[in-house]
Amino acid sequence: MQNEIVILKVSKFKTVALVGVTYRKADGTTGVSHGKTEAEAIANISVTVPAKALDFAPMPKRSSSGTYFRNNNGTMVEV
């Protein structure tokens, strides 16, 4: 079968309600899926998560001393 997935390892974390499932697809690629339960983690294997757009692109120079960028808190920082 082309869509065959083999479960390699199931990791259950004691401190957090999180289960990680390591799997290998038929084409040889491996990956990790997470969920609150083992069934949810296995169901999340086929779900693709869109990549987030990062807001760390340098902004145009506003002074002769350096460039500004937006940090994790959303404030402008000069480099």
C-alpha cells in the first residue's frame, strides 16, 4: 500500500497531558505527531499545520546608527 504508516514509538509525558507518536511513512520519511491522547496524536499524522509568518524582517533604516526590528514582545528594537 502507498499510504502505509508504521508507528515507531509512543511517548507519554508525565508532567503534561501530551502524547507524542513517532511514525515512518511508506516513502521512508519519518515524523512526530502530538496530541492530548494517543488516538488524537495518530489522527494528527495526516494534518498539515501551516507555517507561521515570522515578524523579524528588518525594517528600513530610520537613523544612521542601525536598523530597527520588532521583537517577541512587539516592541521596536534598534540594532
